[in-house]
Amino acid sequence: MRRSIRTVGDVAVLVALAAYAIPFFWQLLTSFKPEAELLRIPPLLPSRLTLEHYRVVIEQSLMPRALGNSLGIATLTTLLALVAGVPGAYAVARLPLPGKRLLLLAIVASTAFPQIATVSPLYLLMRALDLRDTWAGLVLVHASFALPLTIWLLAGFIREIPMEAEEAAAVDGAGLLGLFRWVVIPLLAPGLASTALLTFLFSWNEFLFAYTFTVSEASRTIPVALALFPGVFEVPWGDIAAAAMLASLPPVVIVIALQRFLVKGLTAGAVKE
């Protein structure tokens, strides 16, 4: 009985996975279809494969510039969130702060704050600081929203580091910087990898702020470029599919390469203090 229930559960998971993956593979197939066969079914499969849509996207659209913007903004956001998040997470996990549990709860609760409620004041702030349509503006905004999750995840990882390792380094004469360099950071490497991955994906996929705070292709990111993909007299489905595949390629590759760190990062917050 238990085996049959498990089999049914496995089949359900496979069906759900197939339902989730079918739109992605359909988009992939559309990106390789000739223009004349895009809106014609049957046949389901194209008579031949073409790279014409990818050529148009790379040579005649702003997608390459948007890819570079997204890559740069997401990377800088990740670095800033980690540089600010590691000391904050260490303080939450190790120092005897008054009301530490309440502080951690407030940090976690801040991740649920709706972004749309902050767009107007942030827009005014970006305009006052002359940061509209710049990488710096998006990096600061993305990092501010990624920082609570970064602190929460890293605090869970730091609590798993044995205090004896830090005490031994302190006895050997290591200062605070030496403690971080030789003990905390090496042991925290899996947590840093998973947290960096989540922060990178958040910044890469973020649309609301990227759309609101950019007015030209100078800092326009991938989600915004896809939403504003040109189509005057007809919808270029093949070109849009090719652009979507190019936009999906970097995060898919990163997630596949670091999936075990991603799973560990998602469950790290469940570690009880």
C-alpha cells in the first residue's frame, strides 16, 4: 500500500514537472521555427530548424545590451548584498544583542513588504540623487531588498559553524579580520554560494524597479527589454521566443551548476537558533 502511494506521488510529480516544462520547450521550439510555420499547426514540429530569429535578436535588437546590463547589475547587487550581509548576519548569529529574536523576525518580515508600496518614494529619491537610468540606482535598490534575505540565510549558516573553531583561532592570536578570513568565510562558503545565487536570481528577474527607474537602453535590464520588445505591425513571435531563450540561458546554467547550494540555501532558514 505504501509503495503504491509512493508510486502515485512520483507519477504526480512527473506530470506536474512535464506541465511546467512544456511551455519552456514550446518556446524553445518556436525560437527555431521558420517564420512561415510559426502560426501554422499542423505540423507540430518544424520542417527545418533555423537560427534566423537568434540572428535578428543579436544583430538588430537591444537584447545584447540588456543582457550585459542585467549581468552587471545582478553581479554588483550580489557583491554588495554579501559585503553588507555577512557582518550583519554574524552579529545576529553570534553577538548577545538585546531583542535578537525580535530583530531577526523584523528582518524576515521586511521581505514580505510589497515592492509596489515603495516605488513612489524610491522614484523621488532616485530623481533627487540623479540616479535614474543608472546601474548604481538599480544596484542600490535591488541590494536593499535582497539584504534581509541575505542576513536571514547567512545567520542560519553561521549558527552551524562550531564556536570552538572561532575560539581556537582567537587563542592563536587571530583578530576579527583574521577570524573572518581564515575561519568564518571558508566554513561559510556553501552558504555564501547559495545566498549569492538567490540574490543574483532576484536581481536578474526583478521587473518593477527596473521598469520604473530606467528610461533608455543605457541601463535597461532583460525583463524590461523583453516587455518592450518591438513589434509595430505584427507580433514577432519567433524573435520574442529567441530573446526569451537568450534571457533564460544564464540563470538556467547557474541554477543547474549550483542547484545543491540552492536547495541548501532554501532550507537554511529552518535551522532553529
